[in-house]
Amino acid sequence: MATILIVDDEQDIRELIAMNLQREAYDVLEAADGLEAVAIAKKELPDLILLDLMLPEKDGYGVFQDLKANKKTQPIAIIMLTARGKLDERIMGLSLGADDYVCKPFSPKELMLRIKNVLSRVQTHPAGAITQNGDFKLDKNELKFYLCGEEIDLTITEFKLLVVLIESADTVQERGDLLRRIWGYNDMIQTRTLDTHIKRLREKLGSHGNRIETLRSVGYQFNSSDSSN
Amino acid sequence: MATILIVDDEQDIRELIAMNLQREAYDVLEAADGLEAVAIAKKELPDLILLDLMLPEKDGYGVFQDLKANKKTQPIAIIMLTARGKLDERIMGLSLGADDYVCKPFSPKELMLRIKNVLSRVQTHPAGAITQNGDFKLDKNELKFYLCGEEIDLTITEFKLLVVLIESADTVQERGDLLRRIWGYNDMIQTRTLDTHIKRLREKLGSHGNRIETLRSVGYQFNSSDSSN
DNA sequence: GAGACTTGTCACAAATGTGTCACATTAAAT
DNA sequence: ATTTAATGTGACACATTTGTGACAAGTCTC
């Protein structure tokens, strides 16, 4: 669904938020200080960052500016968290480009609502949401997939799965990662859901179904070039 | 790039918005009341107007009507800024030509996204008040819709819904977007209103009703070519 | 004020998507 | 070659989403 990075030095807070997010099927990352936050953000490119302003090592504003200065991390949505709730600070955060601002102490419910709100705005129109590769075209704005010019009807789950596979084409996606990213299963629950969906995807891809390769005991991988030729 | 006129009586708000716009390289104009707004709009012909509805001298509705009545200013895109809460009837009636709504209080980032969205839409879809496509004709001035030459009676809500669907024909319109653009619901409120109106529209479109396609758990889409043949 | 519209909500029906299971098949390990 | 574990596959039940008709509140017209 969406990946969210929680940046806060208090572990209790992180866990509280993480629990709530996971229950709503988000993929959760955590960072305890500013430097770690920037490092993880650059590596994982989450969809949204919950950023506490009071941080050791590098404070929230510094993190913010770093992220906005970097082309890769620049489009990531950011919700500011802070203990202080002054108006000028709010304006400061927002005018810096933050997507929203939540004051501590906050109710998890409120935070969830803000998160959903921000994601629904940001997520649907990311630039460069179209992946093309000769045979196929994946349009994340339109939520459509074309194979050899023809549109292929996919359900939401199938689409999400295909997005993940194609966006890291030629790279193994581990079962656990897929389950976490698409279904939000955090523990490696014993489930055959993934297999079933892979099967359905292959079916819909027809003759190109074999592009989804099985890496036994590891996961699946989408091959950008058709190896069967 | 693009010129944007901000119409709001509160200077703080204007400045906050202006700052954000300038950072993204837009040309910014400002007006503090309705009369000034109309004057500047006519003279400068901005690409987009951010229009607060509560204004001294001449309120937002008046400004809106003036602008839409004037041939020169008529094609300017308009984003309404409204107080949170239910949209009253006047808005419903007039909102037909507005390109989007944003409810106060809003975050600048959100506003920026909406602005980009509207501008890109307007550019790709030169805002002709009449849309034709063989079978059907949509007249936004007269608020009339013709199907195969025959006029079809639509209520204002149905008409607005159809406008949005047809103007982005062959494109999925997500439930949330539709609810926001037609009803002004900012949060993805749980409601069946949309479904009901879709049903009514399909009914009135008769044999062409199936052109409104359901994309399960995503939204609806109007198909410009009749796929049932 | 009566009557015709319009519109949002509700309850229920229909349609569709999704996860699990049992069993078949395949690949790896010994 | 045999065993073992992982994956493929079709069927099925359940959950979710959408379609639909009815209704009540609110508007508008006359």
C-alpha cells in the first residue's frame, strides 16, 4: 500500500504509531535520530515521513531541508510532529513544504486520518508514475496496465503486486517483503495468498506470464527482457 | 510559467500562499477584495485564480459570475477557497465552472498539488464550454446535454458528475476525487451518494449507460468509444 | 400551501475480489 | 531414487464493493 517512515527519538511513540499503521496495512520504517532518518529515507524512499522536530544528531528542520534538497527524496510527503503547538511554528513547517502538521500529544485516530488524507492527495499523482518497457506499460496514475498495446484488466491487488515486481524488475522480491508491502503482513505469516495472486497475474499476462520468475525459497522476480527467446 | 491571482481579504493568507507559489516559480498577483479581483483578472488574464468566497466589496460568487460572464476571463481556471463545512446551495449552483475546491484551513502543500493538477488539466483540455464527440454534446453554458441529438434532462448534480467524467474520458476518476470535485468532500467520507448518482446517470443515458464503467475499488470512467459494439 | 423535483441515505440484492484449502506438481537435498 | 519442502492450481466460502429501489427531507414553482 504505502510505506511510512516514523522519525522520533522516543521508542514508545514510534511503537505506538507503528502499531496503528501496521494495523491499517501500511509498511512501516523507523528512525530514532536525524541522521538515520535521512539515510533510511534516501535508501527506502517511503511515501510519507512522520517527522518529529525535536531530534538528536540533526533536528527536524535539518532533516526536512536535506530531504527537500535531494531530488530523489524531494517528492516524499512529510507530516511534522511536535510537542509545541504554536501557530508561527505551524506556518513555518507548512511553508517549508510540509504536507501537514500534528501536535503532540495527538490521538492515534487523528494521526491516521491526517495520514490517509495526505497520502490520498499525494499518492495519486506522483510524477513519472509511468513505467514503460517496449512490450508493457504500467500507469500508476491511471491504475492501468498495457501489454503489447492492449489494456489488461487487473484487480487492485494484482495491480499493486505487479507494480512492486515491475518497479524492481530483474531483482528478487522476497516473499516476506511482498507480503509486507502489499498485504501489510509484518510477521512472515504462513499464507498461500501470494502464490495464488502470482498465479492469477501470470494467467492474465498470458504468454508473458513466464516473465514472473519463481526464485524458490526466496521470492519472485519480474524479468524486463523476455528470457524465453 | 503560469500566472496565478490570489483573491483573499486576509493578508497573511495571501502572503503564505504567495510565498509558496513563488518558490515554485509561478507569477503571483494579489487582490484583497472582489472589485479589485475582477479588475486585475480582466487586465492581467492570469491562468488561474484562487478565489476566496468571503470577500468585502463583492463576494466570491459575484466575482465568479462576472468572470464567467466575460468572454476574455471566462476560460481562466478557478479554484474556490471555502470555509470548512457544508457547501451551501449557492455554491452548488455556481460551482459548475469551478475547477476545484479547497476547504480552509488547508495546507499550502495541498493547495500546490491542486493547483498543479488543475493547471495540467486545463492545459491538456482546452476549456471549451462545449464538448462534442459524435454521439453526445455537452454544453456547459446552457447546462444541457444531448445524446444522439436529443436533449437529456439532467439535474445539476448529474450534470456536474457527467462533466467531470466526460472531460476526462477514458481516464479513471477515483471515488475520492469525484466526491471532492462534485460534492466538496475533502475527506474520503463514507457515502453511497456517488453510487446512487452514477446509477441515475446510467439510467438517463439509456443504452449508452454502459459507457460509464465501474473500476472496482477505484472509481468510475467514461468511455468515449462505445465498447459494447 | 400543494405538488413536483431533487438529493442524500438506507437496506437489501447482486456482483466481484480475495484468502484459504486440498491436492498436484516441481525442485532441491540426501 | 527417495524424501522433503516449496510452489502451482482449481474450487470454494467469505468479505467487500457496487447496484438498486424506496424513502424522507429539503427546494422550487405556481
